[in-house]
Amino acid sequence: LVEHLTSIEAARWLTYRACDLFARKEPAVKEISMSKLFAGDLMQRVVYDCMQLHGGMGYVVETPIARAFRDVRLLTIGGGTSEIMKEIIAKLVPGF
């Protein structure tokens, strides 16, 4: 759980950085894409581990964790898949 808390805090600060750049009307596409990629992957890992902690009850349709497991897949697709985010980031990093 400590690793997840640390990663969540890192995702939060990456998102703050992207929002700050965007608010100041500076180029932020790379940071926004990095934030979405990192947070989306993190959401999947956290929800998967929560399901493991809940055991068989994590798969029961009526539980909040089962709903989160279904929803997290859609959240990582909306606005561009992880593969698309990686392509955007690679194009914006010099030397790639």
C-alpha cells in the first residue's frame, strides 16, 4: 500500500505540473500525456491490487471495487490509449 500511496502522490504532482503549464498558456502536451499515461496505468494497478485484497468478494458485481475494476478500463481508453500517449510523448522528446 505504501508503494501505491507514493505513486499516487507522484501522479498528483505530475498532474499539477501539467495544469500549471496549461494555465500559464505554455506548451503542456507532453506533460499532459505523461500525466494521463502514468495515472491511467497506476489506476489499473491500484484497482487490481484492491481486488486481490478483497478476494472473491472483489468480483461480486454489486461491490464498489468490482465497479471500479470495470470503470478503470474505460478511463484509460478515453482521451487516448496508453499506446497513443506513449507515441505523443516520444514525438515531443528530443532524440526519439
